[in-house]
Amino acid sequence: MVKRDPDSAPVPSTVVCINSDVIQPDHITWSTFNTVFMNGCCLGFIAYIYSVKSRDRKMVGDMTGAQSHASTAKILNILALVISLIFYIMLIVLYSFNLLGNQR
């Protein structure tokens, strides 16, 4: 038997629970990029809102809500990217044929 000193305080312990579930991406970095650089039809900003909602749901523990908001943000990010790329490609084509540049 181990004798305890009656004057010693109990040793505090800390328990860290690590959840081994798959981490659900919230696409907030992609949404921020689309908001700043490719905000076609404000889709980047709306995707950013859904990404923040997804992150909030994940912090609360509602994984189904987080997954739903994350998938909506992903779709909006894809749409913003495609629309912006089509717009930039059209601008490059029009400038290359001198349709928008100086008319000489």
C-alpha cells in the first residue's frame, strides 16, 4: 500500500478527447478567394456566408448541418469560378481581336 501525505493536494488531471471522425471541409479559403478575386454575380460572397455557417455548425457539433452548408458553399464556389473564368476568357478573346480596345 502506498501511504499518502495528508497535507498534499490531489493532483489535477486533464482529459483530452480527440475525435477521430473525418473532418468535414468548410471551403472557407476557397470562398474567401472567390469573394476577393472572382465575385461573379456575388456568388463568392454567398459561398463565403455558407462556409461560415458550415464552420459554425461544425463547432456546435451538428455535422449534418455542416455538411449541408459546406456542399452548398462548394457548389456556389464552382459556379463563381466557372462564371468568372468564362468572363475573363471572353475579355481576353475580345481584346485579342481588338473589339474592345482602341478602334484604329
